[in-house]
Amino acid sequence: MSEEIKELRYQIMIQKDNVTSDFTTTLINEIIKDEKIENLDSDDVNIVIHYILKLENKNFVVLFSLSSSNFDESNIELIENQLKDNEDLLCIIKLKDDESIKSVSQHRNEIFNLEMEVREILFIILQDSFPSIPWYKILQEIGISVSELKKFQYDREDVLKNRTQNELFFLLFSQYKTFDHPKPIKHDDLLELIKKTQDFDELKKEINERAITKTTHQDFLAKIGPNLGMMEDFRNDLAHSRFVDKSKLSNYDKALKNIQDAIKEFREKNNLKIENII
């Protein structure tokens, strides 16, 4: 079985009087031959210079690719450190990294599935907490603004039904932290509540219906909110096709486990067992 060839692709800008393919290839070979870079030899790496473009400001933009079956996270990092240390290179832009793409794909799938599970449980919490509000406008009624849905003010129910979605599909990650904040009561609304209720207990009940009050619901929200916040930067990097900063990975792993634990705990407390049907 042949070994998998992995490709790296970079765009660099060079400040030199003249830049040729030979110059660029020599520069890259010298980096690869550096003794700090283990498990990699220049003979193992195929270098392709795709183009060299001279700009009006006299700098050169070069697009090149490196291909090898011996690339790993460690030697890729060392190659990039060497590129960064080269004073002739004004900037280095990574455009392709087959080694990282596997990880990116895995994390995208994890976040997609995780957010679907969070939506599943939040739907239950919202329906349980606000039974008198139609399912398609609960967020609107409890004061959580969803900008993407504002254009569907009059046909929101039909739009969501046709998409087989609900309001939760349009939330930003940062908005998951706002569920445990009840909608403020305006002065006029409070007066109306006082008029229509017979005593303090009934008034208290009406006010409580504006918030999520069950302990199991509150516990779940308290656990997922901060952790989804920890995940947000990492998720945004993936969503915008940015290579992930390794410093964010440990926060992501920690937050992922905490949210998975919260989901598992909520299912157990509410007897929401999911059978494996395959």
C-alpha cells in the first residue's frame, strides 16, 4: 500500500531585487535540510513553484507547494518557523495543509453534531418553560433577538416548517448564554399583569412564566453557556476556513467534554434515552 502524499501550499511575499524559481527552490531546500527538522529530507519533498509575480512596489509574490509522505504536525511547524525567521520574506500565508484538513473535518463534524444535540434539548426546555407561546416565536417573545429571522416576521412559521428547522438554528454561539436571563418587564406590561391577576401568588406565577425556572433546565443552561463561549473562537476559525490556532485546541477539548457531560446528565435526569437503531 502506497504512503499518502500530503501537500502544503504557501503564498509568500519576498523583498529582493530579483526572484527566480531557482532562488525560491534553493531557499526552500535550505530550510528543509535544517538539522532541527527531523524525519524529513530534501529528497523526500517535491517542490513546485506555481508562479512568481513582480508587483509594482518591486516586491515579489510567489506561490509554491511542497509534497511529501513524511509530513507531520511537528516538521510542518518547524518548516513554518524557518520561513517566518527569514528576513527576506515579508509575509507567509498558508493556503493548503493536508495534515490539518483531517483535523478540521473531524472538529467540524463534532461541532455540527454537538450543536444539533444542544438544539434538541433547548427545544424541550423552551416548550416546557413557555407552553403558551407558539414554538416558532419563543425567542422573539422572551427577548432574544435573532437578526436572520427578522425578515420573516409575518411568515416565520411557514419558513421554519419548510426548512424543517426552528429559531434555534439561527442563534449565534454567544446567544446560548442569554437563556437564563429573563426578559425585562416594561412598566406598561407590569401594570397589565397587575390588572389581570387576582393576588400576589398569581402575579408571581405570571412573572415566572417569563423565565426558565426548572432546576434541571437551569443547570443545563448554566453548564453549556460558558463552555459554548469557550468554543466560539475555535468554531469561528473553522467556519471561516482559518487554520486553527493550537492554543485554542485545549480550550475546545475541555469545553466539548463539559457540554457532552451536560447533555448526558440532562438525558439521564429526564429519562431521554436514545436507542441505537442501527
